[in-house]
Amino acid sequence: MRLFTLSLFSFALLGITGCSDTPAKTEEVRTVPAGEKAAIGHFTYNVVDSQILTQLGDAASPRVPTSRFLLVQIAVTNSSNVENPIPGVELVGDSGTTYNELTDGTGVTNWLGIVRKVGPGQTERGVIAFDAPAAHYKLRFSDEAASAEILADLPLSYAHEKLDDATVPTTELPDVTAPTGSQFHQLPKTK
């Protein structure tokens, strides 16, 4: 009976440790800065530009996101000698939250699409879109078999952010650096 119990325990332990659906990752996924080539498998990805928008389309009938639209222009090069489908890209937040690409490209100029392929030795360029809060993100790219991945770090920049009818106040603000009262000493002004 003791041998049976020991065998049953060994079998259960083998089942718990040896039969996992997800392989254990022993190495850290490499991260490259946006604009640098990210090679994985037969693909080389390159983040060309990114924009954060509050709406898509024309002002008469805008498409409004749940959070913000993040549009990323990418280039994907296939170094193999056969045509390959371009895998989906994920947006990964610093907290680990992930966002999938939008499946509707309405209002996105030069949208890469969902069903996309790149020919042997060819490069496909286009824009992928996400709906996510404004934050720092990385893009997760994978190889053609989705067995390996690489990350591209997106800078948190609002250089392209478009705000609708935002008015900036033109009133002059008081000089808060000037001392008031006798307890402050006048500092020389620097230029």
C-alpha cells in the first residue's frame, strides 16, 4: 500500500510540474527603443511614428475612443523566402495591462488591417491602432509562429496629440517669483 501511495504521489507531482500548457520563460524578453529595428524570427519590425488622438474622422461625425486612440506607424520586413502573415501586435502597459489592436480601421489613414501578409524579402508599412489610456507603453511583436517576442518601447509624448478647440488663456499671470513684504531679500534677476 505504501508503494502504491508513493507512486500515486509521484505521478501527481509529475502531472503538476511536467504538463504545463505554457513553456517556462527562462530569459527576459528584449526591449528596443522605438525607431530601432526589432528583429524576431524572419520579421524585422520598426516603429516609425506614433500619435495620440482624442478622435478619428471628420468633425461632423467623429469616432470617439473609450480612452484615447494611439496610432502607431510601423514597417514590417520579411527576410524569409516565403510569404508570411503579420501577427497581431499588443500594447503593454507598465503595470502589465495589455491592449489588442483595434479591429476597425475606420478613420485611420493608411491602416495596416487585420488580415495582412508580407511577401518574401518585402516590407509592409502601415498604421496600427489601439484604444488605451494615455500612459507609457511597449509594443509586443512576435515571430511568424508566435513562439518568440520582442518589445519596442514607445516614448510617452504628446507632441502629436490633437485637442479639439482647446483655447489657451491669454491673460498675463502675475510674477509669483517677486518677493512681497520686508522679510524677503531681492535676488538679482538672471537671464
